[in-house]
Amino acid sequence: MASKFSFYCGLLAVLLTLLPISRGQEPVQSTPDTPPSQNSKAVKSPPKHTTPRERAATRREKRDAASKAKKAQERSEWLARLKERNIEPWPEEESDEVHAEALAKSRKLVSEVIELFPGMQLYETNHFLFVSNIPAQQVDPYVASLDRMYEWMGKLYGVPLTHKVWLGGKAPIFAFLDHAEFDAFEDRYFPEARKSLQTLANVYGLSHLQVNGDVIISCFRGNDPNDFGQMLVHETSHGFIHRYKTKARLPNWVDEGMADLIGAEMVPTSNAVRNRELRAYQQLAQQGSFGGMLTAEHIDAWQYGVASSLNRFLLQSDRAKYVAFVEAMKEGQKWEEALKTAYKSTPEQLLAAYSRSLKLPNLQP
């Protein structure tokens, strides 16, 4: 009897081990020696709570990173295009040390000129070292027109306010009252340029543009204060475009026409550009052609009026396309190629449209 009882007890124990775990019983926890089964699910942590400000900051960081990467890619492609055309770019940003050295050099020149030429005084702005012996009460309008030019060109070409266009941050300008002082300055500091010009009899101002980035403007007032203001802006704008992006030079008709256009815009009291454009119109009407202006290394005096008028026509038709036109030439494109790039136009189509605007059809190159 005892043996049967023992048998049934053992059988009951075996059956109990085969029964499923009850709902109240906790499963055995995994240990490093007992990995979880493949059917077990990982427990997800609840999402971290972030404030609206933190989420906005994260989105801003992503946008900034994407924008920075896009700009880096665009610059890399731009530099590759310049290399193909053998065009040297200006540094994207010169170092503080380079600017400090250049500004010290300019200030040294300013001090020397003040000692050499009686009555010369320094009028300093955010962008210029204007040195002149013109009566002090007449100087303010000239300096103001230069600052307006800098802001106008910077806005047109999308130059950031923090970017220093001039090497050293400030361009030195030497404005003399008399022609003899201007002549003496040129003889002393730019004798090579002086020789190439042969005579300065009909020259009121010069922009000295150096391959190292230096820009120095020299001029004298002459008899018409308003025309002097226009010429001052004209010459200084050459320096701005020289320092814009690359060392490539623009065709003469674009370079001189743009400078005259900007001078007229910044100094509306001057009639110099309007008078040149009137004489140019009369010449165009008489001879029926541009006289080779578009291919000239140096345009003739009467063609300055055509150049400013044609640049104004291009600018007013579409400012963004005009900027693209200039930038394409600064990349090394010929003006005909740049015209197609920016305006999707041929030289023939440009001349036809410009001629119609003047009511002088069929003008020839």
C-alpha cells in the first residue's frame, strides 16, 4: 500500500511540472548566461520631453548646417570654374593680421602725404581715409557720396556688411585742390603710371589698383565741385569692382560705363554724365554705329556716354541679371558669353533692343 502511495505521489509531481505557468507567476529573468528568447520584445524608453525653444534651436542648427554645406559646395564648384579659366580669386576673407598690416601701411602713407603737401587733413569714415586740402566746409558732401557708393554697390552685389572690401578695411583717397599737387603726387608715388599716361593735362582722377589688393585713389577738384564729386565716385567704384570676388578685369565699356552710371546715381547734382550721354546720342545718330566700342581695349571719350547709357539699359531691364552678367565676367567669361549666361541673349539681340530704346534702329557695332 505504501509503495502505491509513493508511486502516485511521484506521478503527481511529474504532472505538475508539465502544467503552464500561472498568470500570477513571474517569468524567469534573463541573465548573461540565459539570453532572452527571439520572440521577446525590447522595452522602448519614453521619448525625451523637449521645450518649443529647444525644438526650434534644433531646427535652426539643421538649417544652418545644411546652408553651410551648400555654400561650401557652391564655392568648391566656383573655384573649379575659376581654375579652368586661369582666374585668381581674392581670398574669401583676409585675416585680421593681413588687414591690420594693410591699414598700418595706408596710415603711414597718409601721414607722409600730410607732411609733404600743405593743408592736407585726414577725414576718416568706416570705409575710407579721405585726405584733402579742399576747404573743410566743402568736404562733407564728397565723403558722404563715397559712403553712399560703398553701401549701394554692396547692396547691389550682395556683399555682407561684415566683409571688408578694401584691404585694411579703409581705402585711402587723396583729393587735392590744385592740379599741380595732383601731378606732384603722381610723380612721386606712381611714376610708372605717370609715364604710361604721358600727360595728366586732361585727367582729373586715377584709381591705382594693385594685384596685391591695394587700392589708392588720387584726384584734384577742378572748377566744378559737383562734377568733381561724380568723378570721385567714378574712380572709387573702379576700386570696389577690382576687389569684388576675383582679379579678372571687366571689358572697358562695362567698367567705365558702370563707373559713370554709379557716379551719376550718387551725385545727381552733376550734369557730367547726362551731358556725355547727350553728345553720345548725337554721335550715334550721325554715324549709325558704336564705333567699335564693344571690342575696344580703351574706349574713346565720346563713347563714355554710350557705355553709361548701355549699362543703365542692362541694369534697369533686370538688376539680378546685370549682377549675374558682371559675375560671369569676373569668372573669366567674355562679355558675349556672359550676356548669354545672364540674359539668355546674343550681342545682336542686345544691340537691337538698345537701339529701339533710343529710337535709333539698326545701330551697328
